[in-house]
Amino acid sequence: MIHIKLAIRLAEKKWTQAELARRTGIRPNTISDLYNEVATAITFYNLEQICIVLQCKIEDLIEIK
């Protein structure tokens, strides 16, 4: 099972989902799906943008349990 740790990363930065969407240019609905862990897929582009903006590595964002 894949666990997306976006909620944790946003809490650490004290950012909202809307702030992340604004900074990355990713649609708010896409951010929400990732945040709530209901997304069934993520593009490499979106993954890269989130990691760049949050200044984290992929493994800081996604975990396999």
C-alpha cells in the first residue's frame, strides 16, 4: 500500500492545500486528492513540482507500507 505524506509535509510548512496549488500550478482538486490519499495516480511532473516547492525528496512524500 502506498501512503502519501502530503498532509504531514504541508503541516510542517504551515501551508494550506491552496497555497501548494498556487505555488506549484497544480489544480487544487489534484492536490486535494493527494492530500486525502484518494488519488489513484500521479504524474512525474506533478510529483517533481511538489518536491521542488516543498524542498523534499520523493521518499519524504511517498512511502510504501
